[in-house]
Amino acid sequence: MNKTELVSAIAEKSGLSKADSEKALNAFTDAVTSELKNGGKVQLVGFGTFEVSERAARTGKNPQTGEPLEIAACKAPKFKAGKALKDALN
């Protein structure tokens, strides 16, 4: 499912127009992104938790040449599914 299909599904289930659904989706993604940038986390009970994971610097390998290279430390977004979501899938 891509963003356009998600906007259509939200519009259909909520009764909002597609334009309003897209605004709501954009507001949600902006709010989550902003909170993660500030080092926080977003918990949606029953759905899951968005948080930031710290990745340490490490040595990798160039797959073409086999030469070692340094991979810098970085922050990565992480999503952990909640119990209700897991139960719905099983």
C-alpha cells in the first residue's frame, strides 16, 4: 500500500474527503518525525511505539572490493508493534 492508497482508505473509513485525509496523514507523520528528532518517543496504545535507536560506529566491508570501511554512528527510527496489533495479525 502506498501513500495514495492509504489516503483513500483513511477517507473511506473516516468519512473525510481525500484532501482532509491527506492533511491528517501529513500532520501525523510530521508530529511523529518532530518528536523523534527531539529524542522522544510516540506510543499508540494497542498499535505500537515509534522511537529512536542509536547505532554505534562500526567497520564494514565494500562488497565489490572487500576493502574495510568505517561506517559512522547514526540514529535510526524504530517501530515496535503493540500487543493488539500482533494479536490482530495472528
